[in-house]
Amino acid sequence: MTRVVTTIAEVRQIVRAWRAAGQTVGLVPTMGYLHEGHQSLIERSVADNDHTVVSVFVNPTQFGPNEDLESYPRDLEHDRALVEATGADVVFHPTPAEMYYPNRRTTVHVDELGSELCGKSRPIHFDGVCLVVSKLLNIVTPDRAYFGQKDAQQLLIVRRMVRDLSFGVEIVGCPIVREADGLAKSSRNTYLSDEERAAAVVLSRSLAAGRAVLEGGERRASAVRQAVLDVLAAEPLAAPEYVEVVDTDDVNPVETVEGEALVAIAVRIGGTRLIDNFFFTPEV
Amino acid sequence: MTRVVTTIAEVRQIVRAWRAAGQTVGLVPTMGYLHEGHQSLIERSVADNDHTVVSVFVNPTQFGPNEDLESYPRDLEHDRALVEATGADVVFHPTPAEMYYPNRRTTVHVDELGSELCGKSRPIHFDGVCLVVSKLLNIVTPDRAYFGQKDAQQLLIVRRMVRDLSFGVEIVGCPIVREADGLAKSSRNTYLSDEERAAAVVLSRSLAAGRAVLEGGERRASAVRQAVLDVLAAEPLAAPEYVEVVDTDDVNPVETVEGEALVAIAVRIGGTRLIDNFFFTPEV
């Protein structure tokens, strides 16, 4: 039976008992409204660790003032049932007041990696992510924590933060889970109308075109971006926010793909902002 | 026998074994050149916990470009012997390269609390402290960590950081240890000539004057500051950098002492910068 725990003190107590028994702990941080993407992370954690904690917390500090904090979809009973089906032990579902003191003064900032891609339109987003992930790592003290590759920039930033601050946790990145037509699973897909949902397949199709160009031997980032943009331009409901080819070290745009690269896009479909990406490493 | 450990991996391994045996761990972070002030912290930790780790690391990120990083006194054999005499288990003595990757991008910043007092003349100091303390807490994962009240602003900042980031550690503040004449113990006292050493007693004497004024019922910060400054002015070798009365929440100057206050001073004696302070809570 999966327990829903709402206080930091109770999570610490549960983990302390597991530790005293010499058992390992996995953490899957989520904002809830869980789908098959989250499920794949939880299943991986359950397979890797003796115990798994799934946090379900719509973290206010990672939303900008005009973003969808209030309307972000929530369904705790659905989430609890999904977690229970995977065999994870605990859903940690704190209130914002449990997580944040009113006169908080501490920020955790990863320079460089958060300034491109989503950082351009969401300037406070990754500081909010670093803050809540730091807190969750300190509360749960997991051996491993699981993040989806769909939020690729987040994954790279969390990895860097964990290395820089010497957190004793292994960050495990997990592949993007997609709908049958290729659309990356996202809690925000629920915002899409039927017509928009049909149009949203253009994200994964455009990335496939970019990948094909790279696999054909092209190394100029401009050519890869153009191949992606051409596909996006053919879909009237799609408004690209960015199409970028960046290095996976500092997440800066590259002119030529030499080491591992991340090809990442953000596209508005109607009022909904969706992201997708792939990693590519040229053979040497 | 106290072990000197130089790698992060080895410390983690040692602590993991202690944890598996259900034992508690105390951490005393130091920059080495240990004196009776550090010794009091270590003894307290040894009394409180099953095991104690003393870190000895002259942390480069908390020194400004024109500060005394290179000349800061070091004597590992003396430190190891002192730690051994207290019964602590491990001296953690990493190199700067072991602690810091060259392309570190993460900063931990506590707003407000670090801008007054020592923060005015040492603008990057407390970010460096927060960074290294975060790392040490993540590496050692102690139940309790011990800090001297002599570095009062540091103690308040570390407490706030630990609360804001939900570190699972109790921060224990320990009283200032003084020489027979009242000078607060400090590794930097070794910089003083005989004449300067004699003059340095003026710090604790000036604070005693400030405390006497407060205990006499005075609540105006200006009057407390003046009482301290008057004593400092009588010592020709003393050049005050600041004399401040601040609240202990956000470390901002107060006009009137109403809640708990920190009276803190920094004074140059010749080329050496020394600090001292006391806490005062008015009866209500």
C-alpha cells in the first residue's frame, strides 16, 4: 500500500528507518498529473532501489508570474493509484507552506547552463528547479534520483548542480516516452484541443528531420536548425519559440556539431508551450 | 587513532559504514591551524555523537583576490595531533582540486544576511562559505554540525541556508573561546606582533563597554555603538572597520534593540583584521 505523506519530518523518519535497515532509496521528483513518462521513471527506480519515494509537488518557485501555476493540472488520487501500481512506497505531497518559509533568503543558481533555450523565456525557472531539487535531495537523501530526458536542459542543470555541490546521489536520466504518433508525453498535453493535439505531432516530426540531416553527415548547426524549422513552418498552428543546437556541457549554441550535442525545440501550439529534443553524438 | 582522509569517496565510504551501524555523526568544519576555539567545537561534537569528522580545508572560494589565502597559516601535523587528543575519528583534508571542478557553475547565495558587517568588505566571502559548507554537509551527511559564535554572521547565514534548503542537520553554535586577557581565539592572531597582540585586547574591552550600556537599560543602537567606538578610539593601533548593532534574523542594522541583537565589530590591528561580537536579548 502506497502511503501519501505530507510533512518533511515524516519523510525523514521513514527514510531513516530504511537506512537503519541498510536499504537503498530512489527519488522520482514530479509535479504530479502523472503519465506514462513519469511511470517509466518510477518503474526504473523501483527496479533499481529497495524503496522509492515519488514527490508530487507543483513547485511555485519554478513558475513565472504569467505562467500556468494556478491552472497546472492536478489529480492526487489518480497519481496515488498510478504510484501504487508501480510498487513505489511513498508519495510525498507537501503543501507550499510546508516546503517554503515566508522569509526564505537562499538561492541555488547554476550559471550559463540555464541562460539559453527555456531560460530565455523562463528567467527564474531553473533557479526554482534547483531550489526544490536541492530540498528534495536533502529531505529524501536518495541513492538515486530519476529525471526524464524530455526536460533535457533541466537534466543537464541538475547533473551539474549535483556534481558542483557534491550531493551523494546518482542522477539517472531516462528516455522520452511518446504517444503512438510521436508526441512526447507531457502533463501539459491536456491543454490541447483536438485540432491542436493533431498539429502537435509536428514537434517530433521536425526533430526527426533534424536527426536525419545529422545522420546524413551534416555538421553545421545552421543546416540542422533549418531542417527542423522547415517542418515546423508547414504547420500553421505551430509557433516556434526556439530551435537550437547546443553543447551538453554549458548548454551554449554551437556552430558545428563536434562533441555530444542537444537539439532542442520549444513550440507554441495555440496557447500551449510544448518542448521536445534529442541528443546526438557524432562518430569520430 | 585519528585518520587523515583526503578524498571525498573515502569519507563517504567511512560515513556509510557508520550509518549502516546506526551510529550518529558530527561535523566540525575548519580551515585548520586549530586552537582552543576549534577544540571546544570538536569536544562538543565528540560528546554529542558516535563519530566526529573534522574538516581541515583552507577554502579558496571564500577568500577575495587581495586577501590572505596564500599566507593563511597551515600546520596539518599539529591539527591531526589536536584532533586525535579530542578523540575525533577523522580529519578530512582534501586538496582544492578534490573539492572543486574547474568549470563549476553552481552558487549558493543567502540574500540580505551577507550584505552587512563582514559582507561589506568581503563581497564574495559568504557565497564561498555557503558553497563549501553545502559540499561538506553533502559529503559527510552529519546529524550535527558545529560552528563557533566568533564568526557570528557566518553562523546566522549557515543556519538560514540549512533551513531554506532543508538540510537534515542540526547546526550547533558554540561560545567564543578567549585568551586570558579577553582576546577571542583566532588563527589570524598569529599575524600579530607583540605590540599588536597587546593592543588587540581593545576588541573585547570595547564590546564589554557596549554590553554594559545595554545592561544598564540603554536601547538606542547609536549609544551602544558610541560606547564601543569610544574605547576603540583610545587605542592608537586599532582602526575600526565596522561597529554595528543588527537583528539576528536578516542581519540588518537596528535603531533600537527590541528583539535579539548581535553587536559585532571588525577592527584592523596593524595589517591584521580581527572580529569579535556578542549577542544580547533584552528582557521583556
